[in-house]
Amino acid sequence: MEVERFLADRCRAVEFSGIRKYFGLALRAKDPIDLSIGQPDYDAPDAVKDAAATAIRAGRNRYTPTDGLPALREQIRSTLAERHPGWMPVVLIASGVSGGLVLSLLALLNPGDEVAFADPYFVSYRQLVTMLGGKPIAVPSYPDFSFPTGAIEQALTPRTRLLLINSPANPTGRVMPPAEMQAAAELARRRDLLILSDEIYRDLTFDAGPASAADFAPERTILLGGFGKTYGVTGWRLGYVAGPAALIHEMTKMQQYTFVCAPTPFQHAMLTAMRTDVAHHARDYARKRDLVVEGLSDAFDLVRPGGGFYVFPRAPARFADASAFCDAAAERNVFVIPGGIFSSRDTHFRVSFAAPDDALRRGCRILCELAGG
Ligand SMILES: Cc1ncc(COP(=O)(O)O)c(C=O)c1O
């Protein structure tokens, strides 16, 4: 039977992530230098793993309240209150930042409503907004990836409801300086937009404390925070949404019928995680950032990343586009992701430095050789 005719229109509107092709290639390769990875190469601290195992053995395997374990919500709330004095958000524990994004868009978008964000962007933004009936407005931020506040203002229409900000950013590693964040927040105030601030890489910021929209427009900020990257537990599916009570209330309603609650034993383990110092990961990744920037700068145009674990150099002009360059790199067993997957342009490529130093050194050398012809 031709079952495809049963598919909803939204299946045609949403695409598979192009990253899968390169994951697949790397998986099949022998001894690949895999710089395509979107997650840290460190594991969770032992104390956190023990806390999850203890929670499971102690029978903490049933639902939590829809909005999460009260103790964890309180710990996050007090951390945020300390970080952003005067801000009084309500916290909902979500199934990863992805879960938080879904709940936010479910609660905030009517069909045809627009969400504006910088291009290049995290792949899910375009697809999720589309999936939930909204219209993505991706505004170019090339060549330096500073937040394109002016161009976004030009692109706004009466249907634009949300400004989606991601700092530190995937795929560029760019961290918005305070003045840039302030300008974005002022735009949101001026044009009556809500801000969705994806801060999943916040704990992997290298040079200065990252600015947050919560510092400049707290009354209209919905902050998405994550645990997966910070503690090396991406598979545990944990994150949170913090924002105005009336909005979190509606998102909780949406969670009731979708995710129900975030995974219970791992919520318990996060209480331990939040008391565990993992600042050494940020220091280690800052060093990897230096290694990769140094390794690539002579051969590539690139913007030095300030956080996360990605750098987004320009592909050499002698290749037709970034995909051609990434295919050539794959033939030499180095796996990086073409920028067209994160952008309307295919001119750059994403290198993940969440990899062992030796792989980074060898990978950079091969990419530089390839650029040299
Ligand atoms: C910018 C950004 N936001 C959200 C996510 C999704 O995070 P989670 O695994 O917590 O759903 C990712 C994952 O790569 C990301 O890079």
C-alpha cells in the first residue's frame, strides 16, 4: 500500500538534517578524523553518573510534576537570580533545549507568525518554526557574524513575534558582546517582540562572562538553558525554560500533553551536577579553540569563536562551494559540515573542536593542505 499519501503536509515542509550525511560518512570511514560532532568529547563527572544510578535504584523512576522537580527548579531559579539581579523568572524543566524550543513555539506562535534570527543558525530553528506553523526569517550576519539588529529591523513585518538569539552560537561560536545584546534587546522593546534566548553553550564561554538578553530586557526574555553540553550528558535530554510566569504556565500546559515531564532520574542527578564544578571543561575547550584557530588561520578566513566548540571558516574559493570542499575533505578522511546546512549560503564550513588534540592537529593540517591545492 502507498502509505505516503497519508503523510501530513508538514512532513514535506520539514527536511532531514543534512548533518546526518556527514555523520554517516564518518561512521563508515576507517579511523576517521571526525570534526563534525555536535557534542562534547568529555563524559559526565562520576558523581553525576552515581547520582543518576542512585536515583534509579531508589525508585525515582516515575513522573515528576509536569514542570519538573521542585528542588531542581528552585536551584535553577536561584542560580539565575544571582546571575541576573532583579530578574524573577519562573522555571520549567524541559526535555533538552529542543523540548524547551518546542514548548516555547507551541505556546507563542499562531500560523504564519514570524520568528527572526541570524543566518547562519542552529539547524532546528528553521525546521521547528516551520513544523509549528510559523515562518522563519533568517537574516544574514556574514562576514563577522555580529547580530544583524539593523537588518532584522528592516525585515520585520507586523507578523514578526519573536527574536531568536543564540549566544554562544552554533555554528559560528560567536559570543555577542554586551552592547550588541543591548541593541537586540532595545529592538525587541521598540518593536514589541519577545526574545527567545538559546544559551545552551553558556557554560562553555572562553573570554568574558557572556551577556544575556535577561540583563537587558528581562520582562520579555525567555531563556533556554541546557545541561547536555555542560555536563556531557546530551543523551539524558535535559534543559530548562525560564521566563515570565504567564508564559511558562502555558508551556507547562503544552508539556502536560507532549513530553509529560523530563526524565525523572536525570532530573535528580542534575541537583548533584549543579553543585559540581566543571569549569575545567571551558578552560580545556578554550585551549582547543586556540589550537584550531592557530592551525587554520594561515589558510582560511575565520572569526575567532568566543564559546561553544565550533569554528566556521570560509571555504577556499577554488572549490565550487563549501559542500564540494567538505566532500574533498571527507575523501581525505576529515569530516566537517558544509555551511549550507546552517545557512542560505554554502560558503563556509563548520569544524567542531570537541575532539582529541591529536585529531584536531591532524585535521587542521589536512584541511590546510586541501586549501593550498
Ligand atoms: C544552539 C543549540 N540549541 C539547542 C540544541 C539542542 O540541545 P538539546 O540536546 O539540549 O536538545 C543544540 C544542540 O546541538 C544547539 O546547538
